[in-house]
Amino acid sequence: MKKNIAILGSTGSIGTQALQVIAEHSDLFEVFALTANNSVEQLIEQAKTFNPKVVVIANELKYQHLKEALDGLSIKVYAGADAIAEVVQMEPIDIVLTAIVGYAGLRPTMEAIRAKKTIALANKETLVVAGDLITRMAKENNVKILPVDSEHSAIFQCLEGANGNPIEKILLTASGGPFRTKSLQELAEVTKEQALHHPNWMMGAKITIDSASMINKGFEMIEAKWLFDVSPAQIEVVVHPQSVIHSMVQFEDGAVIAQLGIPDMKLPIAYALSYPKRMRSTAPRLDFSNYATLTFEKPDTLRFRNLAYAIEALNKGGNMPCILNAANEIVVDAFLHDRIGFIEMSDIIEQTMTKAAYINTPSYDDYVMTDEEGRQIAKNLINNHCK
């Protein structure tokens, strides 16, 4: 039987690569639903190619165009965030690949868990914002959360066959991004064009900026805490510029297990969709002769303050990671629109974390209010800066 896949965020980097994986293994997978935020033309082309049962455009202003473009095809067309949250519950769906960027991925992921769908998680913000809530829901509904991020997929793979042996430490590798060797003075002068040029990975704009500021690695630390049930003290970031080792697990006897591969997101996507089996891939193989040296170093949290703030949020817990994420989504958008500089993103995140109300044991409604408050504080700080 083919697995029916719903891809949330099908027009983004992860979504398009997932469709490539599905096309290569059409005997194993069927596209049941596709959703996008604004990229209606790309969604139309995807729908015509894969003929899903359902498509949803989050931007309701683009519904009519989508509807007319797919007229005559046996595809149901919907629009809006409510529609995305409803579609993931449809009975035929086996796996929901959550590749929506940012906080917007939280609600549909929750609804998919309630509907007992397997989650292939590429939206790290879901666990950053509400890790306690999501992992508790997954346990209550006996739902698997299969990580798609290359680092968390690597850890997940390292733990296969571990036979319950306790984790001593998770070693999250980081490329260091395009500014790994730049001074603070140089970081103050970087442009968005420079920040969008990652040395190893092809990703969407938001996550590429997050990688450049290294907050992405902080988000991954928070995500790892919830995915693998470890304490913050058991998570360490190691800068590994070659991006060959995707992450490692250290056990209590001192042994370290690593997962290696070329930097290609189709590999962890395929593993999440096919788990527990591995599918044959035509992707290039890792040629060690091309990597005479693999290097490792500690991250510099003085130059990359966003990572330090993420570690602070991880240690404090409660709704602090939600505040961090809300502020970061606002500052990244402002940086991409040339309203603030690279260093100023950190300044605004720090101030937002200080100003927003802290809640030790938040409910879902608290997360919603925290997200709204964090965004508004960050917007006000940016507006004051731009006066």
C-alpha cells in the first residue's frame, strides 16, 4: 500500500525536495494534500504535476485564482489557516510533513497529532515554541514524530539500535554559516545578500538568515531537548564547517556514534517518509577523498549572541523560547527588508526577552498570547529604531 502524504509548505525548500523524493518513489508514496502560504503559481504547477486530492492556499486573497487554475481537475481547493488545520485530519492521510516556516506550523501540527497522523517534522519552531505541549500530545495519542532536520535525523539514526542505553551527551554540529570567521565589526556591516549565501546548504531565506546568525542552532538545541528527552546540560553545539558529520551521540561509556553524509536534505526527508526502511537513492555518495580534513571548534557566543539567547531560553524554559521565536521572526523579516542591520537583530531579541511577560507553565492559549506580545514588542522596538 502506498503511503498518503500531506505536505504543509510544499512550495518551500523542504516541500519541493520532498516532492522530488516522492516522484522518485511513486510506487511507495501518493501526494494527498499540498499547502502553501503565498506562492500560488508554484502551487498550481505542483498540483497539476502530482494531482493531489486537496490543495490549500493560506492567503485567502489568492483562492479564486487557484480555484480557476485547477478547474476541471478532481482536486478540492481551500484557503486559509483554518482549512490547513482541517485538511491534516483527513482520514486517508498517513504522514503529515510539516514544512511550514515559523510559528504558523504549530496549530496544524497539533491537529494532525490529535488525528493520530505520523508527523515528519521539518518545522522546528513547533517544538521551540511549545515542545512540552507537543511531546505530551504525541505520547497521549501514540503518534510518532520523525525528525526531518538533518541534525535531528542524524541523532535519531544514531539512536537506532542503541537498545535503551542512556544518552550522556548530544553533539549538534553546526557549519558556522557564512560569517564564522568575521569579527564583530565586520558583522555590523554584512548585507542580506551575504547572509543569504550559505556555504554548504540550499535553504529558504528565513532559515538561511537563522543559520547565519546561529540562532538556528539554538532552536535545534531546544528541539533536541524535546525530541530526545534530555536536559539542556546534555546538549552541546560543535562547529564543523565541512557539514559532513550531521550530528553525534555520546553514550555513558564514552563511545560516540556519528551520522555522516553529503549535505543534501533529500536524505533525511526520505528517511522520515520511509522509516523504518531505507530507500535506495541516486544521490551522490560521500567521497572521503574529497575531505582530507574534518575540523571542529567551539561556537563563539560573544560574536553570535543569538545562540547565547537561545541557550538562555532553553535553560529558563516556560514561554521564553516562544518569546525568542516571536522576536526572531520579526527581526529576520525586518533585516530582509533592510530596516535593521545584522547585529541589531540580536539587540532587539535581547530587549524583547527582557520586556515580555514570563510564564513558567504555559498553556496553548498562553503560547498564542505570548507570540502576539513578543511580536508586538519587537515591532515597536524596530519602529523606534527606524525613526
